[in-house]
Amino acid sequence: MGAVACPPDGRFAPSPSGPLHLGNLRTALLAWLFARRARARFLVRIEDLDPGRSRRAHEAGQLADLRRLGLDWDGDVVRQSERRERHRAALEQLRASGRVYPCWCSRAEIREAASAAHGPLADGAYPGTCRRLGAAARAEREASGRPAALRLDAGGERIGFVDRLHGPVEAVVDDLVLWRNDGTPAYNLAVVVDDADQRIGEVVRGDDLLETTPRQLLVGRLLGVPAPRYAHVPLVLGADRQRLAKRHGAVTLDDLAAARGPRAASDALAWIAHSLGLASAREAVTPALLLARFDPAALPREPALFDAAAVLSV
Ligand code: GLU
């Protein structure tokens, strides 16, 4: 008798470093649509690893905005900062395989070394400087007291996967950071551990993260966890084709509420739905209606351009 496959659970995993803007909300809606269409669970995880940038007030505001949009989720919201022991255990597992080394390079040193390096690695990738340190150079750095990050020796592996929207993607993985020199787990480690522990079957997120995926697949493989499927969705850009930001005008629900009052959330949802080809301009919609119309194969593949005036002009 064959096993019955579980539907691929999904998630939205914002970093609480500021309010969500329409681009983030559009990604959240898409992650919800993918999961709910598969009749799967949809989870929310707060990626608050960076103590300098994460704020509880932003977390509360982000969750409130998801609710205002009409998105629901299953179970309790998980905070990445409360999962340190799991991240530490994964680090130790990788360390035991002999593939972890300390790295003392500053950002400027990495930039310089990366621009001088030639080979199969992508631009800006870490060329492995500290992996090749001689005994004396290593001892000198150890003695300097400068805190080290911990990197994975990726062994120059080429990792490929098939993204639901982008098709086949392949890259040579560089020696990524597993643990930062401020003592916190790195995103590329934590995200793999957390997605695996939460049994996420399909990761739906912005396509600015497409290039991180081969790294995460390698980490997952070395940890022996199942690989999720991926759908990297197009971002929302400002009229200048730069990533959406405050300067582009009314980009958050609070900005819209200041101009539109209680209609802010429905206006935002209408704009998002239209940008996804799921509704006509300014049509009043609900997440349930969008779910009935949603067809992943028909999703636009191009970034959406945000025009504040169009949202505010109704
Ligand atoms: N926390 C990340 C962000 O807000 C998203 C990570 C992910 O979806 O894998 O950009």
C-alpha cells in the first residue's frame, strides 16, 4: 500500500525590522494562496535572529497587518530567536563532519578578496580566504581576540534545483557563514533547521532570495533533512524599478490608513490582487475569492511596479 503524501505545508517568515510594505504583503498573500490551494497548513515564523534590527513592536505590527489583510495561519507563531538550541545542535552536527572553520575576515576584506578571485563562484561570493590560512596566520588571528564567524567548507559543490516559477537553477555554493561573529546563528543555517523542524514542504518567498537557495539546499543535505520545494515569486518595485521602500510613498498599511482610513486594507488587497492578475482594477476582493481564482501556472513572472498615486486615487 502506498503512503498518502502530505500536502506541502507553507510559511511566511518575515524579519521584524520594520513594517511590512505592499511587496512583503503580496509575498505573504502568495505564500498563503499556495499553501491553502494545496489544502496544506500555513505557518508564520518571525525571523528575529538579528538582535540589533529586530523589534517586538514590528513583530506585533506585522502580525496585525496579516490579519487586517484577512490572512490566517495555523498554530502558534514561532520566533527564531527562541530556537537557539536547535540551531546550535545543527552547527555541532556540521562541525562534527569537519566542514566548519573560523573566519576572521571583515566585510571590506571579503569584498576585496572576492573582487580579486576568479573562478566559478558568483560575484561577491566568499573565496575561502580563512580556509587556506597557514598555521602562523591562523594563530595570529586567534591571538588577536577578534571574534570569528564560523563558515561551512562548501567544497565548491554545484547545487541545482527546479524552482516552480524560475525552472532549473544551479550555482556553485561558496563557503557560507553558519554562525556570525556576534554569536548569533546565520540566516542560511537557521532557515534550513526551522523549515525542516516545521516540516515545510514548499517555500514561497521573494525572488531576491533565489540565489541563497543552493546554499540552503547544501546545508540541508549535509544535515540530512528533506529538501522543500521552492517558488520564488517576483517582487514589487517602485516606479524607478528599485526595490520598494519608504521613499516610494504610501507603501505600508499604516501609510495607506493615514490617507484612506478604514479602507486601507481592502485597497491594499485590491491593488495586490490586480497586480497578480487575480482581479480587475479596484475590484473588491477577499482572500477566499482570490483562492478560488488562484492558478500558480498563470502567475506573472515579472516584477510588479507600484504606483502610490494609483492606490490612492480611487
Ligand atoms: N526573513 C526573510 C526576509 O524577511 C525571509 C526568509 C525566507 O523566506 O526564507 O527577507
